[in-house]
Amino acid sequence: MKRLPVLPTLIVLIAVAAMVALGLWQLQRRAEKAVLIARATANLDRPAQPLPRRITDDLLFARVTAECARVADWTMGAGRTTEGAPGYRHIAACVSPTGQRFRVDMGVASDPGLRPVWAGGAVAGTLSHAPGGPTLLDRLRGHAPPPAPMIVSDRAAPGLTPSRRPDPASLPDNHLAYAIQWFAFALAAVIIYLLALRRRSR
């Protein structure tokens, strides 16, 4: 019987160990995501609180209030109304009286050419993350800034329809599928290598 090739075997073992580790990490992330979703669901029914200076994931989907002293800019993206109708949602980049920056989803319009007329004021709504977060490359480099907080306002700006309230059920929870995928890759690598060794020994 021929001896096992040392270097190829070592490479395969390292690759399999890495894939199994990634699968286990995804299972750990799944447990963490379940806790996050449960906390977010509980936040929906809690009394409104002033928007804190430091936004953490524990506050996602909580009801908050804030004061928009001025609107620095507007952005537009895809959105849906409370009735589920698609449209163009308008997000105001707000600055509070103390200088805190946050964004407010002020509602949805069916006309992409509509420009909201809203200069700021008191805001109440559900806390979420603004779209357009850090890229995968930013995360890999460790330069990913924290997601910008965004309040989905209960009341729309004049001419707009209120946006659909954020739902914890919309949080992605694909970790089990990813874990199974990594374990399947590891198993496939082992089977392929064993078949290659069997063919080599003939």
C-alpha cells in the first residue's frame, strides 16, 4: 500500500478544518441572531424614548423621538408604504440641536420627481438602520463604520405616504443554511480526496 502524500493530505486537512470552523461559526451566529430578533420584537411594544447618543443593536425596532433642527440633505431609494405599495422613499439627513446626526425616513411617493417640503421638527417613529451600509471589503479591512441610525417616521412629510414600519421578521437569518453549506463542502472535500487516494493506489 502506498504511503499517503504528506503535503496534499495536510492541505486537505487544513481546508476541511477551516470549513468545519466556518460552519460552527455560522451556528453560533444563528444563536446570536435569534436573541437579536427576540429583543427587537420586544422593542416594538415598549414606550417611546428619546434617541440616545450611542445607537446599539439592542435598540433596533424601538420607538424613539428626536428633534430635527435642520435637514442637511435628502436621499431617495426604493420603499413601501404601510399598505405595501411600492414607491420611492425619501430620507432626510437630520441634525439635532446638539449636533447629533441621524436620518429620518419621511415617507414614500409614487412619483420619482417629487421633492419633499419638510425643513425639520419633532420626529417620532421606529429606529432602524439607514440603507447603504459598509461594503464587504470595508468589513474585511476592519474599516467598517457603524451603520447610521434611521428613524422610520410615523407621520409622513407633506405629499408623502408613511413608510412601512420595520419588522424584525425582515432581519436575515440564513446562518443555518450557510452552516450546512460549509459542512457539505467539508464532506465533499473529504470524499473527493479519498476517491483520489483510492485511484492513486491502484
